[in-house]
Amino acid sequence: MLIESTVPLRVRMPTREVRLRPGEAVRFSESEGKKLLARVPDKVRCVTPEPPLQAGWLVCYRDQQDRLRGGYEEREAGTVAACEWSDSGRWIVIVLNGDRLPLWRIISVAKTDTQGRILGAWRVKEHGFDGERGTS
């Protein structure tokens, strides 16, 4: 869980001491984060990071049987409906057919416009999830 403070704050947890600064997110375990939010709700808040993929973008991935899925030719299985931040601190990609994929399964991405036309495409390994090596 990512926690951000609204004021400078020093927090003592059972295993460590953490200094929080306004605008700087710090990762806590789920139990530590919930305790901290309950203890000082007026000084801290839970932060969800920006999703690495946008709704409407196309993705290609390997399914459980190692088959290549999604992309332009299989739009129902490849069009991103949403990205959800899970309780385990990982992104889950939901595609139009309802499949839920862990982000690490995505191998390539295509950015699309509002009409679904492809504006650019890239492999995640070389260019990251955002196409600029910013998020992978």
C-alpha cells in the first residue's frame, strides 16, 4: 500500500521507523498501511499510482497455454477496458472480453485514438508500458 502524508511525519512501526514528507509516497504492507490510516487519518492518505495502460489501448500477451493473444486481430481479448491496482500492490489489466491479466503478462502495447486507430506500437521489454521506457 502506498501512503502519502500531508505534513512531515515520523512513524514508528514494529520493524522500522519511517519519515514521511508531504507529496512523497512510501510503500507499507497492507496491515501497516491500514493501521497508519486508522491512527492518523487527518495526516495521511492512501495513494494509487497512475495506471500504466489506458482504456482503449491494445495489448498482446501470452495466455496460460503460452498462445499469443490480443492485439489488432483479436480486439475483444486485446483492448484494455481498465487497469486496477490490486490489494497485493500490482496492476491487473482487464480486457473487453472480461479476462483479468497481471501486468507482467503483457508483451506489447499499441496506443490508440478515440476511434480505435493505432497511433503507435511497441514491445514492453524495450520501451516500457508507456512506450517511453517510463513504466516497466
